[in-house]
Amino acid sequence: MFHRTWHPRTLAILLVALGPPALGAQELAPRAYVITPLRANAMTLSYSYFTGDIEFEGAAPITGATGRLHVPLASFYHALDFFGRSANLAAALGYGDGHFEGTVGGSDTSAHRTGLTDAVIRFSVNLVGGPAMTLDQMRQWRQKTLVGASLKVVAPTGQNDPTKLINLGANRWAFKPEIGLSRRWGNWILDAYGAVWFYTKNPEFYPGQNVQTQEPIEAVETHLSYDVRPRFWASLDANFWYGGRTSVNGVQNPATLQRNSRVGITTSFPLTKTQSLKLAYARGAVIRFGGDFQVFTVAWQYSWIGGSGR
């Protein structure tokens, strides 16, 4: 277990570098604003493996810090009509199993954590280019330019013990409003998103008597994907995020500023009429502070149209 007599500033640096906010900012999600038919549903089971170094940019007396995290996750998606516009609601909950190591003052230290991760709910609605449509109507429709908006909410359901230095849950709420653009040219689709993460305070910051706050994180994301054939596509992915300085009991730590970016590739292909498989890989392009992880993901999806969705 990590030593509990570290300076509070060092603790804050370590938690930001390792914790759930950093993992959330790293996400890459191609085709997040694609239109689906009314009453379309999807159940997805995925597994992600994070492995790599943790960068402190000289802000903490920690060397050789590494992390490995296994995250199986279940999610549900439902498409609906929102005042005549195509919309959808998605919810996800995962389970984490992580092992973290580092050297402090010449002493090797480690921590192992298992438990639920923070639950995620996302509502998305099309603003331009995508009215609510049945499956039969969508067969006659061709995407051009889509503009959508979404709100992601992260609830503090994850494993969190304020007496422990490392946790899988953040013990606070997070909100991510986002605007997305999707444009199709033949078999090519270009996606671009802009978002801001907002965080409530953590009232039980380690070792339980401190209050931690975090500034917003601004994020941009882009994807270029190609349709090989219907339901079989591949995408090049990239993002960049900036911000997130933390404060403990009102004292800000400028060393916790994040200026990072990631790149990756995603492919999805059908298995049957109702099932598909998605594979993804991402790694850090520029990581100034935080987890410089390689991420491997495999996801199985089962989809269907409910009720009179035709």
C-alpha cells in the first residue's frame, strides 16, 4: 500500500494522475452522433485494458510509476423521438481491477484496487440534419451534415474509501456538455466534437478530512472513418484536453494542469444481422501530466428494434 505520510500536495498530484477523471478525458468515441431508427436498442459488453506509465513532470518525488487496469463494462442504448428530432439515451456501468506501482524516496510501493467504477449516463439529441425516423424511413435517407448535442453525467457509484490513497471512483459528480459535427462524403465520415468537463467537489478527499475541487477540462476530439461495407467501418481517432488544476482546501496546485492528447484506431464489423464486434486501440500522443496509457478494447454488441419501430 502507498505510504500515508506523503505531503498533501503530492497526494493531490498522484490522485489526479491516476484517478477516474484522467481516464474519462482519454476517451475516444467515433460516430457518437450517428442517427439510428426510432426504438432502436443495443446492449454492449466490453472489456478494456489500460497499461502504461504515469507522468508527473517533476511535480512529485515519484519515479517509475506504472499502472495496469482491467475494466469490463456493460451498457444499454435506446433511440427515441425528442420533439421530432432523433435522440438517444445510454447508460453504462463497469467494474475495475487495477494495480499501481511506483518508487518514492528509493522505496518501492504498490496498490491494488477492485470494485465498481462510476456509472455513466448520456443523453444525445440531433439539432441539424437528422429528424426522428422509423427503420423504413431511414432506408430512404442519406446522411450529409449532422449537428448534435449531448450531456454526459458521471455519478459517484465507484469504489471509494477516503482512507485509501488510490480509488476507482472519484467520490463526486462530473458533467460533460458537448457539441458534435458529423459530415459524410460517400464512404467517408468526418466527426468533430467540442466539450467541457465540470466537476463537483470531493468532500472527503484523502485521508477523509480534506475538500478537493477541480477546474473544468476543455476537450476536442476528431475522427475520420471509412465504410468498407454496410456495418463494417474503420476509424482514425485523436483528441486533446486542457485544464483540470486541482485545489485542496482552497489551495490550488498548478502542477496538476493537464495538456494531453491521444491517438487511436477503431474498427467495427458485423457478426450476424443483430450482432457486431468492435476493436479499438489508443495510446498517448502528448502526455505532459497524467496516465500515459495504452488502451486495448474489445466490445460485443447485440441490437434490435423494439415495438413498432418499422
